[in-house]
Amino acid sequence: MKPILVLQHEVTQGPGVLLDHLESHGLPYHLCMSPLDGRAPVSARDYSGVVVLGSDRSVNDLLPWIEQEHALLQDAVQRHVPVLGHCFGAQLLARSLGARVQRNPYPNIGWGQVWSSPYARRVMGLPRRAMLFNWHYDTFQIPSGASRTLYGPHCLNKGFCLGPHWAFQGHLEVTADSIRQWCDYGRCELEQVYGPAAQDVEHILLGLDQHLSTLHLIARQTYQRWTDQLLERAGVALAQIHMPSLYAGQ
């Protein structure tokens, strides 16, 4: 099986739970920090999948590494190499599929409830509703031919799916350490941002372990479903996973 390319952009925004999943299942991967490495790979030909993590930047910023990643995702889509986008990565995937990325009416920072579509529950194994961790100011339009998978009260488009390409306008990969780091790093930002979907540090950290316990179950289920696609395409027997009945009644 070819390695999975993981594109990281900030030191504090690593692959977290995703990395745990890849390593525990023995899945090969290549971690690339595009802004520091100077450029992203020019082609998805040598990878079984591409994962794009978050960034402090906007996908509309005119930066060379963003344009390189944009071209890479377009190449991945043309080659039918599955893409999984988190937050910035979801927006970049949307842009690569021809959709517009623009300012959301409200900043989404902290924990927020989202609801899933029937399609997302059936194909992606998502629960009917969940608390997602967010830190974004922009949003995307749903690309042509794609299906909205998640929606929220203060950001309509929280996720989409186009075949093997999945986008989450939020962070499944976060850990307790990474969220605390973000809060420390962004403390001044959090003191200045307001809105119905923006939380302060106290509210972000309130009940952190409980929130993460549920989020990580969803993340592991999602990563399992997405990487199963890669294994199937590579002709590898699918790994079996038995998830607890977290979603009952949701």
C-alpha cells in the first residue's frame, strides 16, 4: 500500500488522533510540513490518500505553499486519490473542487453542536448529532456534485462528501494537549473575539475530558471508514473495528 500523505501547517496543529489511528493499524504515512519544507509534493501519484490539517492562514491568502497544495489536491481529485480535509484542509478541498471560500457570518471557536445528514450517517458512520471542536472564521460553499454531511446553527456548511473525498469544517484530530496549546497561543485572540459561536478559554476547557472522550470515538470511527476505502482500493483486506454503541438514540 502506498503511504498516506499528511500535510501539516502549524507546529501546534499536528495529526493527533489521526496519527494514533495510522500507527495502531500499521498504515504507512508521510508527514509533510509544507510551509517549513518549502513546498508540497507536486503529484498525488505516489500516495494512497491525502490528509490536509488546519492552519492559521486562510485558503484565500496568496502564499506559494497554499497554491502548491491547491494544485496537489486538484491532482489528487483527478487521479481519484481520496482526500480528507480538517478545517483549513476542508476549505482547501472545497476550493480545489471549484467552490467558493468566504467569511462566515460568525467566528466559530470552541465547542459547538452539529447535526449530520442521513447520507453521512449511512456512509461515514457519523452520529445524528455531535459536539465538534472548531476554530475558524471562514466557511465554504458545497462543491458541485457533493453532499452536505454536517451543519450547525452558526455555520451552515460544516462538512461535505464527494465520493472518497471528505471534508470537516472542524477538528476531529485534536487532543487535550493540543487544545490547551491553542488556548495558550491564542489567548489574546480569544479575549478579542465575540459572537454566539465564540467561546473563551474557560468555556473551551470546561468539561474537556468528557467532550474529547466522545469526539475521539467519532474520530476513530471516521478515520476507520476513510482508511478502509484506501485499503480496499489497494486490495488489502479491510480491518474490522467494533465501536461501542455511542450513537444509540442520537
